[in-house]
Amino acid sequence: MLRLARAALSLAVVSPTYRMPDPVTRRREAVVSEVRYALAAVRCAARLAGLVSDELVVRELLRDVIDQTDRAERGVGRLVSTSSRDVVP
């Protein structure tokens, strides 16, 4: 009986640690998600164009586009992780 009382007491003290994001945060995360999907589409299109082309210069330029797209996506990922840390109280 004493264990049950202690368990009930400890449960009463616990508060939720997750808070639903406000509308501005949800909107920002939706926009960031759209940017990530667009970057993925650009990367796929550049890879496909690189497979079709026989010219070395074109393939090198497309590889640079893919590298810059990857870099932009990593930046977006850092933006998301930073903004999610800002939301937690």
C-alpha cells in the first residue's frame, strides 16, 4: 500500500515535457519541408541530366549543382534543428 501511495505521489508531480508548436512554428516547418522536397527534386533532375549527357563540362557543372544542392539541404537541416531547440521551453 505504501508503494502505491509513493507511485501516485510521483505521478502527480510529473508534467508534460512536450508542447504543441504554435502556428508560426508549424508554418515555418512546412515551408522548410517544401524547400527540402524542392532541393531533392533538383538533385534528381541534375543526376538524370548528367546520366544523359556525354559532355564532360556538362557533367561537371551538374555535379557542382548536386553538391550545392546538398549543401543547401544541410543548411536547411541546421535551420530546422535550431528552430526546434528554440521552441522548447
